[in-house]
Amino acid sequence: MNLRPGKSMLSILLAGILTLSALSGCSDKQESSSSASSAAQTTTAATEAETEATADAETTAPETTEATETTTTHISPTETVSSTLGAELDDLNVLLDRDADNTYKAKLENFVQDGDVIQSFTFIFYAPDGVSNMGTYKGGCGISVKADSATATDKNWYQSDDFEQSVNGAYAEITWNVPTDVAADVDANGDVLIGYWWSDLQQLKLSSIVCTYTRTAEVPVDGTSESSPAATLDYSSDTDKQVKLPLSDFIDKDDRLQTVTFDISSSGSLGKFTGAFGVSLTSGCDAETDKNWYQTGNIVTFTQDSSVSLTWIVPESIQDYIDPTGDLMLGYWWSDQATVTLDKVSVRYSNATGTVKKSDTKKKKEAQTAVKNEGAAAVSSEEVNQMSSSEIVADMKVGWNLGNTLDSYDTSSSDNETGWGNPKTTKAMIDTVKDAGFNAVRIPVTWGEHLSADNTIDADYLNRVQEIVDYAIDDNLYVILNVHHDDALWLHPTYSEQAAVTEKLTSIWKQLCERFGDYDHHLVFEGMNEPRVIGSATEWSGGTPEERDVINQLYQAFVDTVRATGGLNADRTLIISSHAQSITKEAVSAVKIPDDAHIAVSIHSYAPWDFCGTDDTRSDWGNDADKQELDTNFQYLEDTFISKGVPVLLDEFGAVNKNNTSIRTQYYAYYVKSAKAHGITCFVWDNGTESEFGLLNRKDLTWYAPSIIDAMMQALQA
């Protein structure tokens, strides 16, 4: 990111599931933000109060002269858990006629409860005769919204624009991604509507409706346990379409079941996975669905992957009645694969004592190995060179961006480093960053104005880049070195320019590999920054198929170039990203991870943009919806990458100074804490300007808002 003098940023609203602002590394950005873990800890009320007090004033405990008798009660630690699932209303078999009864309404209470964030609705249609081709479906959707909603198109109602979808068959899944601002205003006591305006068939049969939503809950957790049943489920078999596991494998009689996560795999793409959860109950539970039994409705998820992780947040209404001598159940009703394997079951539980009785059965993936130290990076060259990329990213803890410095371009100054108003970087500056608790530095570099006609990097400029890298390496910090604002100069991901761009990009990285090839794995290479076509209609909403394809090929060329240089570059951690480093579904789903064991993914997040960005529209943050937006985003990244062994960095985030230090302090603390709980490492964006994203006064080496720095460091210890 940069905020160049005389330039401003605009924000736009993007519709779709789990869209998120991805502001970084460019000027004049238009952003959108929205939100998609296993376990995630959030700031407790006590911690938030402590943070606010730190930001606003010091308090002194009053003196006490009288002894007070106290009692101690166990209070379970809490974790914020987010789960994105689909709830299905099935067996509708409603006929819609394009000229007569062409709409259908369903009660939202069939799908969600208060506090859930709706992501999308998928309407399953069939041709009435089971064989006729629908052609192109045309229709619209609507949903009930709260009375004061600014998104309403009519009283207490939002009606979407008409849309169309090519079907070309007798079966159709028509998906409506609910706009983020509409989802925030949904009235869970209202309805959702599907309208059928046209297809090649007079009538269509609406078979079922799937609502995909994110549910977030703060749950008490005193322990975790897991099992690896390796059970095969077959949806065509009455006996094998469900598996029951003894609850005694997971909890004791005094434990209270909080969440259950089922990790499932198959031999191919799952498509529409449908199943259910169940658990044994003792007598007397009003919520039981059968005698001494509770079973959810159909649970649905849509995925093209061959594996899926499903997290069930156990309803409070049944927790007191769960029979620890009974069973835990997963049902498998349908997917594109006849059989699936239940690889692992993990549970969180609470109890009155806080004793973690099942810790000896807890198993951790290598990607989740605990970091080696608590302070600034202290691992030796020998140690870091033996660490996996997941361990390296985890050990980074929290990083700092040297923004608007070596990444400056198109300046009136003869020295690009100072062209955007910052002083020259010094060793004392990096020392100050380390002393504050940061153990990683990202050094954005724009190369385009320092290349000769044959793409040779100017020697003096490269020497200066190396000098600054050495400042950080000498402090035993992790360093991310990248290709930054070259998107504004030459790095255009289009087919017409692909050959020339590939040649220039690989030339730069060959030279950087030669210069830094002997550096240990504290040094990490990031191939590009926010690759995109600047000014395009889809610049921040996921790009075009062409752009995404070219970006994937450029990252593959980057990886191949680095690996070909050998030595320590053969297994150095390399960072790739999505289009524009965005978390939009279009961008993230298109990411192709190179076949390489040392790859990490970076995303940029300034969410919500109206709070984080330069728009003078919002200076407050911290309600439940705000926190859930971040939790949902981080869950999405965890599900998409981390669960598959690919580490994730949010290597730019921040919030503009709007004279709201106390609020920003809370924001930075929650951001770091929630991201950490999802296994994600964060780097704050600092452009050096106090009125914008600046945190460090680079002239006198003091922090503009020490409370923000302290809060982030405290969040790492939570």
C-alpha cells in the first residue's frame, strides 16, 4: 500500500461470498470488505478493558487496609470458533411457472438463527420430466431486512437485480451470493425469495434450498481431544452411510461437549456434500429429535476439492443432556463421490475444573508446531535452514512493513528512497522496530525505474537494497523481500504482455537470487505485490480469468527461476498470492499452488475499509459484526490453505489515523489475536505518515501510538 501525496482512495461495494478488502501496495484503491477454524481465541472483556485503559489512561489500584476473604471459582478460557456450513430445506418439489406462480418464499428460521451471517443461497432445480434442457435460467432473489436498513429496496425488503445463468441440462444449482451490506441487515425472522422469470421450460421443479452461513460463537474450552477413525462411508449403503463413535473416546462424564470437527477426504471432487451430525442424549431434553438422540438437519457444503473440514458448534440447548456413554455420529447422504473417508474427529470441551484430561491424545500437524522462542527471532542459521515453511511463518509472529520507501516511484526526487516523504532508512530505525517486539520486516521494493534496457538492476540501487536487508538480518529478524509497485510500471498480467513480463520478472529474480543466495532462511522471497491490471473494472473484485491465469503462470515462473539457482534457494520459503492479494472467492479459488514444499500464500486485508481506509466515513470499530467479519475471513484462509499445509501471511493490514487511537488499539489487538488463533501471521502496514497508516516516527524513532504496539505484542501472548 501507499498513499501518495495529492492522491485519495475510493471505496466500492462488491457482492459475493467472503469478499474482503485487500488494500496494499498501490494508490487510488477501490476496496470492498467482507468475510471464511478450528480454534480461535478472542479478546475477553477483561482484556479489552485493559487495552482501552492502556490507551487512554493509567489507573492505580486503591490501597486496602481491611483484609477480605475471597473464594476461587474456575472460569474456563474461551475461544472464538467460526463455522461456515450450509443448511438445507429439502424435498420441496415446488413447481414454479414462468408465467404464473413464479416465486417461492421460505422462512429464514429454517436455515439460520440470530447472529448468523448469511453468505449465499443455492436453489436446486430440476426439469419436471427429468430430462429436458433448461437452457438459460433468468430470475431474481429477495430477502427480508431490518426496518432501518439502508439496503432496503422496499419496506423491510431487499430485492436483487435480475440475473441469468446458463444451465444446459435438466439439473441446475442457482446460487445467489448475498451482498455483504445486505447480509448485515438481514431479519432472521423473515423470508428469502426465489423468482423464476424465464428458461426454455415453462415450469421448473424447485427441489431444495441450501443456505450457506457463518456461525461464530465464543465457547469455553478446557481441553481438546481427537481420534483418527479412518472410517469409510458409502451413501448408497443403509449400514455404511453413517458412522458412530463412542463419546468416551473424547470426553469424560463431567465434560461438556462444545465443538466437533470432522475431517473428510475422498478420491475426487466432492461437489455438493450433504450429511448430518448427531449425538446421544439423556432423557428430558426438549430439543431431542428422536428418543435420547439429537440429529441436525441436512448439512451441506459445496466444494471442488477432494477433502472438507466440517465444524459443528454444539447447541447449548443439548449440552447439558449429552450422554458421555453414548455416541457421536456423522451421516453421509450425498456427494459426487460414492464413498468418503472420515480421517479425523476433533473436539473441544469444557469442565468445572479446567483439567485437560485428554492432552496426551492430542495430535498436532507439523504445520501447527509451536514456535521456538517467545521474543525476537533467535533461531540460528542452522536451525532456521532446517525449519519448514509453516514453522518459519509461525515463528515470524508479527511483522512490520518499511512502506513508502524503497517502493517509491515516479517521484520528483533524485532519490526514490526519500521521494515519498520518508527519511533514509537507518540501522537505528530497524533496531527500534526490533526493540518494540517485531521479529520480521517486509521490505517492499519497486525495481522498474532501476533497470537497464536488458533488465539489469542498477548496481548502486541493488547495493542499497542489500544494505537495508542486512540491517534486519544483523538483528536476526526475518525479512521478506519482494517486487512491489512494478504493477504500475510494467508488470501487467495480460496474455499480450505475458512474454515480456515473464522475461523481466525472471531476470529480476535471477539477479536477486545471485545477490542473496548465501543468506539463510531468515530471508524470504515474495514474487509480486498485488498483481492486477490497474484501473480495470475488476481490479479489486478478483480480476478476469485471463489475469488470474497469467498471474498463476508468473508465480510458477518465479518459483522455477528461484529453484534453478540452487544452494539455499533450492528450499527457501517463497510467497505467492491471489489476484491483487485479495480474498475474494474469484481470486482465492483460482490460486494454483506450485508443486513445491516451501510455498506460502500472502493476502492483504484492510477490513472493514470504511474504518481502515482514508474515507472519512467511519472512525469506530468493535461491535460483534466487526469482529465476526475478521474471524470469518481468517477462517476462510485457514480452510482454504492452512488446513492443506500451506502457511498464510497477511503481510499488510492497518487502519488510518482518524484521531481514534483507543479504537485503533482495540482493532490492532483483535486483528493480531484472531489471526494468530487461525494460524495466520500478520505484518502491519506503516507508510511513515502519522495522519495515515504511520506507526513509527522515522525521524526521532518514537512510536506515534505506543498503545497500538503494546496491544499487538500483548495479543501475541494471549
